[in-house]
Amino acid sequence: MRIALVAHDKKKNDLIQFVTAYKPILEDHELFATGTTGSRIIDEVGLTVYRYKSGPLGGDQQIGSAIANNEMDMVIFFRDPLTAQPHEPDVSALIRLCDVYQIPLATNMGTAEILLKGLEEGFLDWRLLEERRSR
């Protein structure tokens, strides 16, 4: 599976903690992340991650493009709902694309945990079906 990992600045430590805890599951999949988040995962957790640009510089839109092109299977985006984000329209567009293309999306640690446990148990195998890939 191709999994995008994104976190707003005040949630990056939470995402690092989460990725560390679920490293045994995540290391079996292709990981993608926005700029600083990706660097931190690589440096602090030791996972291989393809890095897009920083979110405010277009990274969120790059992930959105991958979703629209059926090149992303899951998004874990630890959002900070208490801080105004200058690129909020990009964040909203990314969330909208997840809904349009039926991409599983977690915006907090609780939901992310459920998605990864479901992934581990095979509950998301429908994303791997070839007919879904060729749309």
C-alpha cells in the first residue's frame, strides 16, 4: 500500500511517536510524506520515505494529485485544529479528494491506529484489487 504521512507543526512529535510505535506495520509499505515530516521520519525512525515539498509549498497538493491519479491508498494527516494554517485551502482540498476517491483518511492518532490495525488484518485489501488501480 502507498501511505501518505503528514503533520502540522504542532503535531509532528505526535506523528513521530505514532510512526515509531507502528514501524513494524509501516515498513512493509511505500511511505510518502511532506517535507519536514518526511525528513523527521527518515532521521528519527529510520524508515524509507519519499518526500514531497513542504505542505505550504505545495506538498499537500502533490499528495492530492497522487490521490486523483490513484497512486495513494491511505492518508494519515495529523492536523492541528487549534492553529490557523496559511494553507488551509490546500488541506481542505486534500481531505475532499480523499472523500471523492474513497481513500481512507485519519486526521488524529485514534483513527490512524484503527486504520493501521485494519491494514495489518487485511481489511483494506480492496485497495489492492487491479480494477481499482486501473481507474
